Amino acid sequence: LQVSRLILGEFDDSERLQDFERGILNGLCQVQMEEFVLICSSGAEDDTDNLFHCAGNASTIRLVDLGIEEIPQVPAWSKVKQLECKKCSFEDVPAQKLSLFKELRVLRITQNHVLKNFEQEFEGLSDLEVIDLSENRLTFSRCCSPQFLNCPNLKHLNLSFNSEIRLTGDFTNVKNLLYLDLQHTTLFGPGSYPVFLSLQRLIYLDISHTKTEVKSQCTFCGLNSL
């Protein structure tokens, strides 16, 4: 069977699919698809250990409103280029496992209200261009170079609508950023010293509603493309 898009679950989160039969995801191995969506299904979190074993041949995967607490095992041959995890139950950004998606270009982890930590590192994702971690409850420091090792093509980073982020001024590993959104997140660093010096290619910066008080004349030094 070949399909462009396969959706499994419920569209309306007011009524969750209750009879998620264990083992049903194994059937995905018989389906060739471009996009796979698993949405709002009670019991799905108990049967996702081999999710990417059969769905890993899809180029786009969306996991929406599931109770999964960690990323399932990722096969070495995965072809996933876009991955979205919306309203899941991660407590820490699962950067190590996500780094096994070697062809990943777009990653979105949003509206996860228990996601508070960003202690792991993304590494070796040479094709990664977009990361959206907005609308979570992230609190972390040393933003943003240490979190991204050997991700030279990252251009869009969205950390808006989180809790607290400390910017150290080290953007060496993400110096090719074009878009940086930090709005509605309490920031520490900007305004006191020039934290954006290495972001000379940046064309969009949003630090509105971040409690930033501009004290330094060189607050926006380095932003030559804005």
C-alpha cells in the first residue's frame, strides 16, 4: 500500500480513541507513506517501542497529544526529515535520541507543559535547519552553543513562550542562524552585555516581553544583517 498521508487516531481531543489495539503499529511496515500522523490516542504510549521501526520510512512524522515520555528506538536507516511532537510528556528535551535521525531537517516539540529541562545536546545533525521548542516550560542556561554540536546549518530557532533562559553570548555553534525567536520568555543576559556578537547573519530577532532592560550601548552589537 502506498499513501501520501496516513492519520491514525482522533481529530478532536475532546474524545480520545480508547480501543488502540496493541501491535497495530506493526502493520505500518506494509505501508509506504510520505507522512504519518498519530493523534490523540489513549493506549498508544504503551505500543510505541517499535514506532519508528515501521514508520521510519516516512519523511514526515507528527505525534500529537500522546502520553509518551521518551522517544522510541530510532533505527539507523530512518528517513525522517520532519518530526513534530506536540502535547507529549517529555520532561527533558530528548536531544540524544533525536540526534539519531541523521536526515532530520525540521524538528518541532511544542505545547509540552511538563518539558522543563534542556540538558542533552543535539549532535551531528548536518541537515537540521529548523528547531521549534516554543510553548513549553523550559528553564536552562548556557544558551545556545553547547546545546547544538555539529549542526552547522541550523537557521531557525524558536524558544518563545518558555520559562527562563540564560544567554551566555556563545552562539559559535549556531552562528548561521537567520531567525531567533525568544518572545514571552524571561531572559537573563541581553541588555547587560553584547550576547549577540556572533550572530552576524541574523535577519529576525524577537525579544519582546522577555523582561529585558537595555543597559549596555552594545546590546545589539554584531547584528549586522538586521
